[in-house]
Amino acid sequence: MSTEVKDAAAEAPVKEPAEPLFSKKNKLLLTDPLDDSNPITVQVLGICSALAITVQVKQAVVMSLSVLAVMIGGNLIVSLIRNVIPSRIRIIVQLVVVASLVILVDQVLKAYVYDVSKALSVFVGLIITNCIIMGRLEAFALANKPWPSILDAIGNAMGYGWILIAVAVVREAFGSGSIMGYKFIPEGWLISNGGAYAHNNLMILPPMALIVVGIIIWIQRARNTKLIEEH
Amino acid sequence: MLELVNIFIKGIFIENMIFAYFLGMCSYLAVSKTVKTGVGLGAAVIFVLGITVPVNYLLENYILKEGALSWLGADFAAVDLSFLSFIMFIAIIASMVQLVEMAVEKFSPALYGALGIFLPLIAVNCSILGGALFMQERQYSSIAEATSFGLGSGVGWFLAIVAIAAIREKIKYSNVPAPLRGLGITYIITGLMGIAFMAFMGIEL
């Protein structure tokens, strides 16, 4: 899963290598959050939603796209007005920008994919306080020009998205024997139909999301040893 | 009265913000390295949830809900502003946090010293907005019920962060596989604690 998403992200900037728009530094903004500074596994941002809506791949995809849209919009707007925001009230200003964008996303989801929007329930609203968005606004968009801010938003949203989708694939595959609703375990294998296979219902329960993310971190850090913490 | 106690207990154990809904995970993971900071942040969360949930309850029932504006006159009975609830709730939360911070700084410098840096963090703690949104979804019938729900979820969150912080302090002395140290093992322990807390599921209060 990881390599697929990474390739897609790495290819986009390569198309116009001569452009200063995709200078080395800007490319790093896109690729760094996929691994070395991944929002979920390294920066510890945006965990709440990542854990709660990863029972099905479809929900995870919709959530990732919503976060991507809100992040690009939020980073762009905050970066454009960064010089006129008084620093004392910047949190409220950021929250208002993000909340308006989330209301837009929420209304769009309700209009076009109502069943998914129902399943995500309060978690669409919680994109507002998804720390990944506030964190990047605070750490990046407030201090940088619009274009790098957009790249930073895309990079971080992709880094968030691939973990989300990876967790969802594991949970849906083992928990319900399907991916994106397509069942790949034949009905005849199930115990209820005389076979020997049973879905692992533990995978559908919330605590498994934490354990799956923990294992992803384990694999990632075993591969990328400079991320290992002291304790 | 018994109903209020039930909602309070439910908020702590059965509908625990961390173990049942994963709300406020970011600060839970980031600020749980020592018990002392865990207690500080936990206390701040109880405080803020206990204030913002009832305030948002009033907002929801007297301004936002369909027909909530009827106290202004018959003309307003059909107004439904519920699509504005995200932005209104978050504005209330951000400004309440700011107000609480100023009040605590003025009246109790000692408490401010203890909570100080955690208060601003709380505006973006998902458990606070989550509390407001669950309050809206569950339609509590009075402000007392909403307050007891807010305090209960706050105490549940406090309990969770203190527990994980204590475990993390002890786990320093264990031989954890290197790539799992720090964040990784914390996730897995939280998952195991979540499984333990599932024992409370299905208890009817």
C-alpha cells in the first residue's frame, strides 16, 4: 500500500523538473510526510479520526479525501492572510477558517455520499479539531508562502491517508473478508456454511485499530532506524 | 438525581472518551510521558468539559436547534440553524478556553502554574468538541444532565491519561524491542487497555 501511494506522490513533481515550483526543497515537502515525518506515526497528529473510521476502506478513503480538501483550503487561506492575523487570536482565526471549510465538506458529503456521511457521524465535524490540520497551520502555513503551504498540505494529507487506508485494508480484510465491499473469501469457506474459516471479529472492534497502528509503527521504524525513540 | 449519577458513571467507564471513541488521542499520546503532566492535562480537560458542554447545551437548545428560536416570537419558530453548529461550538470552545485561562491566571496563580501550558492546547483537543457533538446527538433533556455528562467524560479522560502515564513511567525499565519504543508500544498498550475497558460495554445504567 505504502509504495503505491508514494510512487504517485513522487511522480507528480517529476513531470516538470526544470520548474523552480518543484525545487528540491518543495519536493521534500511532498515526500517527507509520507515516511520520515509521517503525521500519524511520527508527528502524532490526527490520531482520533484515524482510529475510529478505519473499519471499512470506503470510509477511510472518503475521510482521507475530506482531510485533503480541508487541509489544502486551510493552508492556502491561512498562508494568504498570515501577515494580517494578530498572533494573540490566531487560534480562533484558524479555527474559523477550518470550521467553515469543514461545513462545506460536510454538506457536500451529505449531498453526494449520504450513507458514508452517516457512517462517519461526528467524525466529519471532528476534522475541525483534527490536530493534523491545526498543527500544520500553526507549524507551517503561518510562516510560509502559499505555494509551499499547498505542497505541505498535500504531502501531509497523503501521509495521513496512506496510514488510514493501510489500517482500513487490514481491518476490513481480516474482520469482514472484503475490501471496498468486495468479498474475496468464498461463502462456502465460512463455518456457518460448513467450512473452516471464521472472520476475526476482534478486528472490527475499536482497540484493534490501535494495535494495527502500533504494528505499522514497528515495521516502519525497523526499516527506518533513525526514527527509533529512546523510550 | 439517580439519572445524573448514571450519566456520570457512564461517561467515565462505558462511554470512555479514549477507550471507546478515541477522542483526544493526540494530546493523550503526546503528554503522557510522566504522571505529573498527565494529571495537569487531565484536570484541565475535566475543567473545560465541565464548562463548555453546558454552555454548548444552552446554545444548541436556545439558538441552533430547529424551533429553538421560538422564544423570540412565532416568526422564528421555523428557523433551523443546526448546520452552523460546528462553527458555533468551536467558537464557544475557543473563547471559553481563553476566558477560563484568563480567569484562572487572575484568581488562582497556583492552578495557572500547574495547568498553564495545557489550557491553550485544549481548544484543539478533540474530546472537547466531541463532547459537544455527542451532547447534541444524544439529546440530553436538561442542563444538569449535560453538565454531568461533560464532567463524567472529563473524569474518564483523566483516568485514561493518568493510567497510561503511570504505565509508561514503568515501562522505561522494560526491554521493549527498539523500533517499538516510545510511540509504538504506547499504541499497543492503549489497545490492550481498550480491550479491558470493553468489559464495561453492554452494562445498562
